[in-house]
Amino acid sequence: MSDPRALLEALLRPLSELRDADGRRSYAAFLLNHRAFSAAWPSMAAVAPLTSHLVDLLAAATSPLPEPVFMRRLMSVADVYCATLVEADERPTQVEDARLCDVLDAGAAFLAAPPSATVIEAFAATEG
């Protein structure tokens, strides 16, 4: 699979469906509020190999980026996705699915955007 949008949806859409006893996406709120998502993601491979595999496929399907840049971009997209879920719980709307689709569309574009010369130079200097 090489469609960044589809891979991003496979990675994030399950967060939309995880609801607590009150019907709220409290896990998405937890991830967003505690930034556990970004801190835990790199260490998930052992407990969530499918997640790790999806991240690898997504990295391969998007613009060649230094790994820290890719992960920062992915965490930013995940944060926006979680924030959109929390907002939908706080202020329900009939266009929730469209808002989530918009985040996925924009997130795929963000991940696929080529890095600037400044980014390439900065990371080349730190890897040498």
C-alpha cells in the first residue's frame, strides 16, 4: 500500500472509534493532553507491531524526510486529529466526519511535502 492518505487513516481512524462509557473519546483527549502519543510512538513496535508497520509504510509512501522530521510531522498530524476528536466531543457537529477527513487530507499533504533546503542542510549537518 502506498497511498499516504489511506495509511494515515488506517493509523488514526481507530482513535475515532475508541469511546469511554459516556461516549467520549477520552483516550484521544489523554493522548493530546499528556503528549503521550509523541513520546510513546517510537517505543510501540514491541507492543503494537501493526502500528509500527503502518508508520514504516507511511514513511516509505511520503517524501524522503530525515527520520526526526518525519516523526515530528506525523506527531503534529496526530495531535491535530486528536484535537479535532476532542473538539467534536465538546461541540458536536453534523460535519464531524468531514472535519476528520479534512485533517487526514491535510496531514497526508503535510507528510508528502518535500523538505526545504534549510531542513535538508540542518539535518545533514547533524548526521555528519
